[in-house]
Amino acid sequence: MKKEHIHNIKSSGFKTPDNYFNSIDDQILGRINKSDALSGIEAPGFTVPSSYFDTVEASILEKIEDKAKTPVIQLKPRRTLYYVAGIAASLLLLIGLVFNNEEELSLNTIDTASIENYLYQEEYSYDELATLFKTEDISETDFIDISISEDYLDSYLENIDTEDFILD
């Protein structure tokens, strides 16, 4: 806008004659009141048949009564079809689930990697994981006999981030 200097234009560009809006009503009414414009018309162009308004009500009521006699189609067969199809699908699903169990699911059949990935994604806290263990299952003797070589310990400490040692 500033390149074309549109923001500096003060006039709108449209002009009307002086006293145009004051005299327009008189001009329009003067043309309507002239009788010579309407004198050339002999017939209005539209005619109403004789006794039209006496018979129009009866003819409309006849048309309405004829439409009321048309037969109504019930949609209930589709509704029962949907019920029967739903029951059949649920029975097939039930039979498929009950009789298609070839292998039982237990902790031994699940991969250890799958369980670890699940636990990593769920973000459990140490307190929540500790509640899963029973104190009878864990004893001190399970940890006493563990021997860790110094090479393994050194490589572990070199590869671990120091941020893991910082406690929040």
C-alpha cells in the first residue's frame, strides 16, 4: 500500500450530483404517479379461472387423501437381520476363542526380552517393582555367592554415564 501511496488518498472517487439524495424520492414517486405509463396496458396478463377459490380447498384435500392410502413398508426385517447377524458373530468368536487355544500362555513361553521391553516402556519406579517381589523369594544367600571379575567391573564403570550416579 505504501508503494502505491494508497494511504494518502483523501477522496473515495465516487461523485453524486448536488441534492441527489434529497430529490430522488420525488423523482421516483413522480414516475409512479404518471398514468400514461399504465394506460397502455389493457389486460394485466394473469387471470384466475372462474370459481377457482371455491374449489381449490377440495382439490388439495383430495390430493392429500390419495397419498395417505399408500402402503407403508416396515423396516423391522432388517433390524432382526442385524440381531441375528450379531448373535451369530458373537457365537463364532466365542467358539474360536475357546477351541483354538493350542498353547497355554505362561511366563516360560514369553520371551525375556519382551518382558524387559514392556517394563522399560511402562516407567515403573523402584518402589513399585519392589512390591512385586516377596521377601520369601529373595534371600541373602542368593547374592553372596556371586563373583564379579575386576575386568568386567572396570569395563562396566567405564561405559556407564556419570549422570546415572547422580541421585535426584
